[in-house]
Amino acid sequence: MKQILCFSILIVFFHRVGICQQTVDIKLNQLLFEESFGELNEIWPVQTNNDNFFVFDDGEYFMNRTKKESPYAIISNWENDITSFRIRSSLMLGPVENTNQSIGIICRASKDGKSAIIFELNKFHKFRVRQLVEGRYQIVTEEGKDGWIKNNIIKGINEYNDIELRTNGIDHDIYINSQLLYSFSMQESWEGSFGLFIGPETKGRVDFFNVYADELYRDPSKIYLTEKEIKNLIKENEYLKIELEQSLDARAIELENALRILEKQLSSLDLINNQLDKENSQYALIKSAVDTNQVDLLLDLSHKIIESTLKNRQLKILNTILKDSLVNMKINFENLEIELFQKVIDKKIEEQHFIDSILIKYCVIDTTVYPLDSLLLDSIPFIDSLRIKVPELNAE
């Protein structure tokens, strides 16, 4: 009997070791979905009703399920087609008196809500894995009562438990606080949505929720490039950057020139506007008089304008006469100046003739030394050189 009991204990021991061995060894390090609950979004719902109170709260997702009869599944609005993945999340149970409270994660949830895999924790350091098939729960962790298995690596209320679920599509490994907790397998692989699970009369918080895929997975909504393609794109981007900068510089010069032209045009417009303002102000009184039928004021302004116009014309004529008089005075002055100089010259010639006559009459010339003819000839050019005829200017 003792031998049979020992054998049974060994069977249970090896069975537990078997379900805690790592079965998923593929690399699941390609981050596809990341949620830190830092701000509201369309991925996770916000509900505030009599049964549920789900809100974003200072970088956490707060959940409060007040209904006693049933749990609630919170499915994210993130579509995907992956079958091999890794979920990383951090969940915390809040303090409540209910003994049935639980919190967990959901994966492979169908759109009709009839199939999914659910992993959940409770405040008694226990965990459970269930599969939803055609709307009915099937317990995967059959070893425990109602599927609940206790493990002391699971933390209690008001403490975060870091959860990691890895799967290659068939095999599944669950880690709690970086330690392998449980492994199980499914007969088939299917894709589905991800979400959170909250039990009846349960409070809880979620710090983050991330989903990773196989490093060889290619998301249809993304573009994947080789290293060579990336280098070519970087090179092309640098070329386009230089070309854009040059284009922008040329455009900036064009804009500067255009601005200068506009500034000049604006200056011209300002001058025109100022002139128009002056003219408008001059005619404002006339317009006012016309508009208000002030005939006397209008007649007075008309007389003043006519008088001002006639005075301007007279001033222009007088100005022209003065200019002509100045020109005539200048010409007369020049003629007078020439006449005076001519008289000086004539006076000088008369004096010379007088001196020559005296010399001829009273002085004896030694003709043996100076012939008489030579003396007379020498004096003639001198006399003629003093007489210069200058043309006289006539004043118009």
C-alpha cells in the first residue's frame, strides 16, 4: 500500500514538472502593439455605468466590475492576423470583500465572442486557464479545483503581477514575475483579438499591455525593407534634402525680390494715397456743401478757388517777366563792360599818338644810326595792335 502511494506521488510530481517545462523556443521580439494607457484612445473602451467603470487613470487602466452575477471581457479594438505571439502585461487586484474576484488577460478571441483563451489570477495566489468553445468554458488547468492552481510566485492584492504568455500557435508558456508558471497545448491554432478579463465584483488596474510577434512575421499594414534598401533610401533622402534646400534658397531669393518690388509699389501707393487724401480733404467741404445744400458756402469756396487760380496765373506771368528782365540786364551789363574796355583802349591809342607827334616835332633823330623809315615802321604795328574791334552784344 505504501509502495502504491509513493508511486502515485511520483506520478503527480512528474506530471507537474512536465506542465512547467518550456515548450516555446521561437524568438518573439518584434513589437507590434504597445499600450501604456497614457492617454485616451479608440483601442480600449471607457465605460461608466451601473455594471462597469472602466477609465484611463494616470497612466493606468482602472477597472471596476460591480455586477455580482457574471465577469466581463474587455476586448481591444486592434485587429491582427498573428497566431504566434508573446503578450506582456502587468495586472493588479484591488481590495474587495468578494472571494470570487479575479483579473486576467484574453487572447485568440473571436469576433462573435464564442471562442477565446483566458488566463486569470485571484487574490489567493491562484491562477486558472480556460478555453471558450462555442460560448462555453472548458478548463485547461484541470489539476486544480475548478481549474484554480495555487503558486506562491503570484502576488496578492494591491501588488502588480507581471504576466507573459508565449505561444508558437499550438504550445503556450505562461510566466509570472519572470518565472515559468504553466505550459499547455492546443490541438489547433487560430488568430483572434486580445483583451482583459475582470471577474464579478472585482477591482483592478493594468499598467501596460504589449504584444510581440515572431521576428520573421510581416505585418501586411507595414513596409519591410532590406538593409540595402534602407541605405538607398537614406542616400536618396539626403539627395532630396540637398535639392530641397537649394530649391528653397532659390525660392527665398525670388520671394525677397518680390517683396522688394511690392515694397516699392506700396511706397508709390502710399504717395498716391496721400495725394488723394489731400485732394479729398480739399473737396470734402465742397461735397459737404453740395450734400447739405449750403449754396452760400459753395459759392464762397468757388470764388476763392477762382481767385487763387488767377493769382497763380499772374504769379507765373510775373515770374516769366522777371526771368526775361534778368536775362536782358545781364546782356546790357556785358555790352557796357565791353564799351568801357574799348574806351580805355582808344584813350591809350590817343596818348600814344600824342607822344609820337611830340617826338617827331621836337626830337632830332640821328639817321646815320637809325634810319627814319625804320622808326616809322616800328611804331605802326604797335599803334594798330592797340585797336581791337570787339563785336557788340545786342539784348533781345
